[in-house]
Amino acid sequence: MSAASEPIAPAGPPLPTRPGLRAPIAASAAPSRRRGWREPSLLPGFAPAMAFTLLYLSLLVLLPLAALAARPWEHGWQGLWTTLASPRVLAALRLSFGLSFVAAGLNVVMGLVVAWALARYDFPGKRLADAAVDLPFALPTAVAGIALAAIYAPNGWVGALLAPAGIKVAYTPLGVLIALIAVGLPFIVRGVQPVLKDFDAEVEEAALTLGAGPLRRTWQLVLPALTPSLITGFSLAFARAVGEYGSVIFIAGNMPMRSEIAPLLIVIELEQFNYAGAASIGLVMLLLSFAVLITINLVQLAAARRGRR
Amino acid sequence: MRTSAPVRPSGPAWLLIAAALVWIALVIGLPLAAVFGEAFRKGAGAYVAALADPDALSAIKLTLEVAAIAVPLNALFGLAAAWAVAKFEFRGKTLLVSIIDIPFSMSPVISGLVWVLLFGANGWFGATLDGLGIRVIFNFTGILLATVLVTLPFVARELIPLMQEQGTDEESAAITLGAGGLRTFLQVTLPNVAWALLYGVLLCNARAMGEFGAVSVVSGHIRGLTNTMPLHVEVLYNDYDFVGAFAVATLLAGLALVTLAAKSALEWRFAGELAHGRR
Amino acid sequence: MSLIVDGVAKRFARFPALNGVSLSAEPGEFLALLGPSGSGKTTLLRVLAGLETPDSGKVLFEGEDFLALSARERRIGMVFQHYALFRHMTVARNIAFGLRARPARQRPPHRQIEETVERLLALVQLEGLGGRYPAQLSGGQQQRVALARALAIEPRMLLLDEPFGALDAKVRKELRQWLRRVHDETGVTTLFVTHDQEEAIDLADRVAILRNGLIEQIGTPEALEAAPASAFVFDFLGDSNRLPCRLQGDLAIFDGFAAPAVRGRDAGAGATTAWFRPHETSLGLGGAGLAVTISDILTRGSMIRVECRGSGGVLFEADYPRDALPTGLAPAVEARLAPRRVFVFAGEAPEATAAQASSC
């Protein structure tokens, strides 16, 4: 064996043991090497997996989005403005965003009730009810749409009962609202349920030993803990409702200025081969949704930071 | 940490439960009942006849074909994306995951619209492809593209958090034991996410078969040619063929129910092996 | 020499993990890498296994350049901190994995793999549990499966990352003895990482103490105990008291008393800090020594620990055998404390303890 195989002196020359002195010496011992955009790993397959992922996303998400972003400018600002400022488009946007907000808000209340019942209590039929909550995720929107129309049409299952009272649901904004509520329910329930289930029993018991009553425990301990998941659920339900098409158009009646939703206007513009107009409405919807989602996320972030302090 | 187990309700709790059940019945149960009720309104004979209609059968066939391509593609994408995102460290990861999520926050109509903007008669590539005799919009390809876009995140969203949580220890162990990359992936990684993969595929498939808005924009509603099942439902409904519309709708509702049952079974049996349960 | 590590350095994106580590191991040696968290011991182990690539330095194993081999080619048995058992495979399949993963020509026949698995199950005392899944085993059992799996490939070297870190104290003690036996039976060169000095001293032939990505000292447990190279080593290996002193020859001079001093490497004369162990600390009711007040007397197994405070609240500890506690010592009693032997180290400025000194 060569000299290299001699036992190597322990730790080399002794260094001063005060950390302040050691750190700079230690740091200079390691050669600085430029690092690429990823950490080295011994697992294989990063390059092909990443290449496929990027290619797939580029072709199926980014390229189409680029088309959506580029198309509205065909006739300049003027063209975009003309499309968006038309009373019919404004009314549709107001209806879609306004009703989505109301529907998501109502869902926060009822979703909390449903989640609470499912998470905190045992009762007959609970498993079935629990599974049923996911149905709006799985049921095709067109199916939900014609079913709601059949229920709330003036001669429908519920519509016939309401008609004598003068309440019209189908073919009015109220009908749109009902469709949007059905679509959003699972987002709230599925967001809140796990938090409610995992809520630390000891915290509640501690409050109990300190003499807090059930309402105070709920109001001051559990609800604040649920707030982030309620906000997330709200924003998801809202985003879904804004874009919802299939379950709305059958019950909405689609009367311009009254019960016409924004996604439907895109379809109408496309049928007239007005690509720029369709793209304009699409882009504005997407940007507005993103803006709402980002705002909600920022609010949540701020709240979380305050909670930590 | 100890969590509170569900308890037997008492007094006012029954009110809360009643409210929850009434709401579920109203928002979810009633529409489901309506689908089946309306489909059989004129008896079983009319129901069967509606389903045996050639246009209905070709819609079923088209739907199955589209799902048979779109779902495996997105499953493959989900595996590749999850492998890259969960098992490696690189810059821009957050951005990549956000891009994967975009289709979830897009209106289905927009997911259809973008393909018309690219491949429609007035689209970026429309004229070029027309010259080559290739049709995308009002054709199978367009329906496929719209479906793939709408269902793109399903498998990836299920796999990424789970694979991130599982880390790379088992893969590292396999490699120190002398296993190669492919063996490691097939024998260690894949079995660890098998149930989550199935879960994601189930949800992806349900959406692929049921997608309406996006497909509606690119299909052109040509009966017997470019009508998927949900589109066929719309066409029949607008023709006032309610029994026909609801009969096809029962098939889609049945698919949704089967998906839900399978999903619940997976969640119940393999809760620990799904990312979903811990989200 | 079986393993030679020479000047290995590794920087992560934000911090240096190894700053030029050199050490060597004899064939069949049982070596502990001991250090606080962040000292680089796990990184060093992962470099040896091929799970990390160092920025610079050499690793030779039996004369072969190890860094030129991939993790797959090194034939290292690695036991991961959280075991990394394949959770969807039975115990038997886990153990057989490395053998089955061999290229067809080198793969032992099916029968032989089964026999190896049975033999290893017996070695790790898990006979009959081959059909179980990892989740059905206790932590200690999972730990032993991980070891059997690593041994199955007849590793050229065995690496264990905090092998007992996730286990409770009793199981840990049992497994320690058992691991030592397995090592003696298989004779494979073994390195293990730990932050528990008792574990390192108990198990290892030699202990390497790491700090800030460097080896502070390496030696047999006895050598480390007898001649610690630095205050860090002394402090890390056990409980310690310290007191400012002046060094004169081999004598540490305190305020009115003195004690023989063991001088660490390059320790010079003059003002410095004296380090001493509780079991080399004497307490008396009178005589020379530092004035302290006894605050607590605790029974710890066969030992009695006396905690006392100097003026200014500095804590000192003294250990006595259970039956040898000087009479008259009790909480709140004033006593005199004196070390029987102290250690002094180079580079220890007395300022470090000046605040305490001024109050003494």
C-alpha cells in the first residue's frame, strides 16, 4: 500500500475551538462550485420525466393560453373595449361574478353545517351522506343541468309547487343561483371536514375545564381554526361557479341582460365566428378569477401571519 | 395529538344533523332522483328504446374512445410530473405546480375556446391545417384535446403530494441494494402510489366522460359523429325528447355513482396510501 | 486499511456540510461518527454510500476509487434512519430485494435466495415473521429487518444512520448489544452515525467526533476519555464543570487551591479555563475550595448527583457512589468544591468564563 494508505492524522492541524474563529476558515476549505438549476440526485429519470412534463404542459396549457392572451388584441384596445363595454357583456359578467359570490357565501354556511354534522356526530346513514357530498364533483354538469331544469321548471317537481305562490325559479337568476350552489357545496365540506376532525380535543377540553360553555367554545376556538379552510373552500367554490356552464344553461333560460352567464356569451360569440370577442370575454373572466383567487390567498396569508404572532 | 371522536348526537345536535341531511337531499339527492324519475316517466320500454337509438350508441362509443385516450395520457403525464416534482429538487418547482393547476381554475368553456382559437377556421393554425386536409375543430381530435386539457391535473394532483410525503428514502435504499432505475420505479415507487394512481384515474375518467362545456365548444354537435354522451343529452333535451335525454343521462349518473362508490371504497380501505385523505 | 476518506468536502445550497473530512477504518472495524446535529455526520455517511457526491476529496475502499462507482455498484449495506423499508413488500421480499435485483447471471437461484432470507431472519431474530408487512412490525423489528436487508447483499461495508434514533430507551439498549454481536459474527467493516455519546462509547472500536463538518478528534473511547483534544470533545463526551484558572506547569491554580491538570494539545501556560467531570469533583464542608451552596441531591441509579451553585448562580455537579456521599451534605448547606483533576485546552481564552470568574 502506498503512503496514501497511512492512517491520516486525526482532524489535521488543531484549530481554535471558538466558533467565531472557525467558521471563516471552514468555509474557505470547500471549493465554491457553481450550481445549476437543480440539486444533483442519484435517482435516475429526471431528464425524461421533466422533458415530457414541460412538453405536455407547453402544448396543452401554455400554447392555448398564449392564444387566449394574444387574440383579443386583433382590433386593438378599441376592439377589446367595444366588446367588454357592451351592456350585454357587462350584465353577463356582473351576473356570473355576483351570483358566484352569493352562492359561495351561502355554501360556506351550509357547507359548515354539513361538515360539522359529518365530522362530529355518528348517526344512521352518515356514510351514505358523506359519500353523496362528492356527487357534484362526479356528476356530469349537463346531467345536473337538465335535472335542475326538470325540478324547477314551472311544471316541474318543485316548480309546480312554487308556481301558485308566484315564485319563479327556472329561467330566472334564482335558477342560476341554485345551480351554482349545487356545484360548490363539496368544496366547502371537503375543505372543512378534515380540519374539524383533526381539531385537537385537548384544546376544547382545556376550554371546558376553564368553564367555557359550548357556544363560546365553538365561537372562540373552533371557528377561528376553521377560517383558513373556509376561505380556501369559498375561493374554490367561487372559481368553479364563475366558470360553470353545463349545469347552468338549462335552468337559466339565457335571457340577455337578465339570466345570461358569461361563459354562454363566449359560446355565442364563437358561433358568430367572432374569435376576438370570444377571447376577450374569456381572458377577462380568467384574469378576474385569478385576481379574486390571489386576493383571497393574500388575505389568508396575512391572517395566517397574524395568527402565528 | 388526540382528536375528538364522533359522538352520538343529543338534543340540538339532531337539529344540526337534520339541517345537513335536508340540504344534502335538496341539493344532491333531488337532482339525482329527477334524472332517474324522468328517464322512466314513460316506462322501461321507452327507456330501452331511447338507449338503443343509433345516435345514442355512437355517442356512447365516442365518449368511450375519447376517455380511452385522454385518461391514459393524463395518467402518464401525472406519473412523469409527480416523479420530477416529488423526487427531485429544482428551481421553479412552485411555478410548475401552479401551471399544472391552471386547468382547474379555467371555465370549461375557455378550455374549449382556446382550441378554436388555435385550430378553428380563423385560428392561428386553422388555415395551414385546412390546406393539409386536417380537421381538428368539429372533429374527434378537437374533442380529445379539450378533454385532455380539462382533465389534465387530476392524476398529477393526486400523486404529487403523496410522492412528496413518501420522500426518496425507499428509492435510495433500492439503489444501494443494487437495483437499477427502472426496477426501482416499477417495484418500489409505483406500488407505493398504486392506489392513489387508481384514485386519480377514476376521477379523471369520470370527468373525461362527463365533460360538457369544453367539448360542446369544439364539437359542432354533429349527431352520430361528434356528439359525446353529455352533448347528446343536450341535443335530445333541446329537441324536447326528454325521455331520451334523461335515459342517456342515467348512464352518466350511473358512471358518477360507480365512481363515487369506488372512490369511497378506496378512501375507506387505503386512507393511508392516498394523499387525498390528508389534504 | 479498508476505508480511506481524504479531504472530503461537500457544500449544500445554503451551508457547508463537510469541510474536508479525513479518516480511515481498518477491515472489520466498528467506527462511530459522533456529533451534534448539523455536524455533517449523516452527510459523510451518505457520501460513503454514494447517495451524495462530494465537491472535492477522495474516498478509497480496499484501494479502489469509490467515488468513481455509483451507489448501485458500491455494494454498501445502508441502514436508513427511518429504515426505508419497502412498505408494500413482505419482510422476506424486502430482505431478498438486493439479491433479486442482481443481473440474471449473478443472481443466486431461487432456492438459495430463500435460504439466505431464512438465515438472515434467524440472525436478526425474526424467525417466522417473513410473511409480515413492515407496518405490522414494531420499530425495533423494522430496524432489524432493515439490517437484514442490508446484510443480504453481503455488503463490503455496513453504514447505519442513527440506527437507534427512533426507538425507545429500553429497546435501544437491547438492540445495541445485539448489533455489536451481529458485527462480531459477520466481521464487516461498520460505520454508524449517532448523536448519543453513550451509544458511541458503548459500541464502537473507535469514535470520530465531528463538529462543523470537520473531524475534531478520532480515537478509541478510552483514548478520547483520557486525552480529549479540545473542550468541545470533553464537553460532548459527558457532563462537565468549568472554572477559570491559571496554568503553571502541570498544575491548575485556583483562588486558594490547585489541582493536577491534563494538558490538551498545544495548551499553553497562563490564564485559561479548567474543565472537570462531576465524578472527579469533591465536596467538603470545610477546607480549601470554591464556596458553593448545595441546591439539590439526586439519586441516579447507583450514583448520587449533587447539584450546587457558586456565587452568581453558576451550576456545578459532583457525582458520588451511592454509599460514599460525605456526611453533612444536604440542600441549602454551604460547602467547598474542588476538582481532583482538570483538563485544559489550547485556544481557550479565559474571557469565555470571565463573567462567572468575576463572581467567584
